Amino acid sequence: MRVALLRVMPQERFRSIEVYSDRLIGGLRSLDGDLEIVEVRVQAWKWGDLGVRMPYGRRASLHTLGIYLSRWVKYPLALRRVQADVYHVLDNSYGHLAFFLDPKRTVVTSHGGTPRTWRDWNPEGPAMWIFDLAFKGTLRAGHIIAVSEYAKGELVEDYGYPADRVRVVHHGVDPVFRPQPESVVRERRGRLLAPGERYLILHVGHSARRKNVEMLYEAFGLLRERGVPARLVRVGGNPTPEQAAIIRHHGIGSFVTHIPHVDNRDLPPFYAAADVFVFPSLYEGFGIPLIEAMACGTPVVCSDWALFHEVCGNAALFADPRDARLLSDAILDVLEGPELARRLSELGLERARAFTWERTARETLEVYRGVVDGG
């Protein structure tokens, strides 16, 4: 069986999709059998970064335009040279590729997000119109892999996609995410915590509105006002102007550390050094940082939301992410409750063991076999 795996263009810089693609491909290659894998990698056209003013008060660039045109022109042209029994589009933002493939032999992984839900977090404009077209392509595919039951429900209940053609396959967690030696933890805490600070609160993720970082800053501001000697470390994004205003309002700038980017392999010491990992997101398709934190033995506080219950089970403390007071109370319960923190750490380690890339690869292979067998 020859399977073509259609990756996103590297110029997109979709960190979580690259992790998914790399680990899935590695898992598939490790399986026994007659599986032949063809990775399809397309480089976007390189255009200049001259800013171009766009409608709706936004700015685009020729670089961005080059990526969009590469998605719709260069990538489909490249597919004309690819022959396979199964074509697997690894991210639903590239679902439009199904228009150029045999739908019966096409699989798309949906990482969450539909035109209806995405409009809650993104302004109307060209980017949303392109997403609409990609979503229509996804619905055209003969089979969809959803990364959670929640994501499947959006497709089936909101858009009528046949439930028997959607397979839920959870993400795995990279083996590098594991408890770290005490010497590593001490070194990292010594580097991040300032004198007089006792607790380290960690968030991993970008600053888009759906990540609800605004409420995280509000909750952290309440903790500092209550005299809690804590530092907030954010990996993955700098604050937006709105978020920076919240930081100034609470006077917490000197107690917040922003690290825009950390390579995946270098993240485990950050998780292991933290007293609590906080993930107050309002919308995800899965939430990879949750299982990364649990695999490192870090207690987790996250949004009280159906998807996160699916991912974390009983291994997290859930809080209303729209109420800064409740979120800060949950964080404080972990920081000042050693028994609770220990229990969450133990439950998280156990929960994370269920998420392996080997399992992800085997369940994905079952989808491919169903396509070939006409199922």
C-alpha cells in the first residue's frame, strides 16, 4: 500500500501540525507491513515582505500572498506527479487539496475548527474565505481523522458529515516529555525565578484571542495582589497590545517572563520546573501542551470544558476560564496544596501514558486499510 502524506508548507510555521506530522510519519515508518510512505513537501514561493494594506483594518504582505497562492496553485500542481493508493492531507487548513484528488482515496486530519466556530475568533476577510474553501474540501474527502471526539462532533452534528466516515485518533506525546532529573529542575528554576519568588506558573501557547491569555494575566495579577510570590513564564508568544495593557494595569510586568520560541526538544525542563501548568484556552481541537505537561509530571489547571475533560480525564483541576477569580483560586489551590499537586502529578503521568505516537500510527493505518478495502 502506497500512502502519500501531504504536509503543510514549512513557511506556514504551524508548530503543532509539524509535531503531528513528524511523529505520525515516524510512527508509521516503524510499523511492520507493506506500507510505503511518500512525504509530499512543497516550498512556498518566496516573495518579498513589502507590507500591503488590506480591507478590515488588517495588513498583509507579499510573503503571505505567496503562501496562499502556493497553497492553491503550486501545491495542486505538485500533486499531479504523486501517485498513491491513499492521499492523507495532514491538516484541515489544506483540505482544499481534496478538490484535486480522488475523494474516495483521500483522508484529511481535522485538528478542530469549522467556519462556524472559527468566526468566533477570527475577523471576516480573505483568511476566513480561504478557510471556508479548505473546509469544503475537507467535507469532500472520503474519510476524516478527527483528533478528538469534540472535533468529530463539530463535523457530524454541525455539518452532517457521516459519522461512520470519521475516526477519532488522539495525538501522542513525544518521549522527550518525561520527568526531569532534580538537577535539571533546580537549574531551570534558578534561571527563571528571581530572589524572593517561590512559585513558577507556566503557560505554553501563542497569544491569539482564543488562547484566553488575557484572563491568565488577570488571574496572575490577582495572585500577586494577594501576596503570592509567583512568577508567570509564557513560552510561545509575546503579549498583544490588549494583553500588555492588562499587565500594566496590574503592575506585574517585572513578574512575567515571555519567551517567544523554544524548540520542542527543549521544552521538557520548562514543564518540569513549573509548579503548575495553566491552560485557560477557550477553543482547541485537542491541546497538545496538556499531555506534554502531564507527561512531565506537572500539575495542570485548565478550562472546565468538554474537550479538556476528554484529554485530561481526572488528571487536571478544572476552572471557569472566563472568571479570573475562579481561575486564580484553582491555581492557588495547587500552589499551596502539596497533596493536591502530588495527586495531580501522579494522575497526569498515568494519563499521559495512554497517548503514544505508536498507537496514533496504528489507528491511522487502520483508516488507510479501510480506504483501500473500500470501507
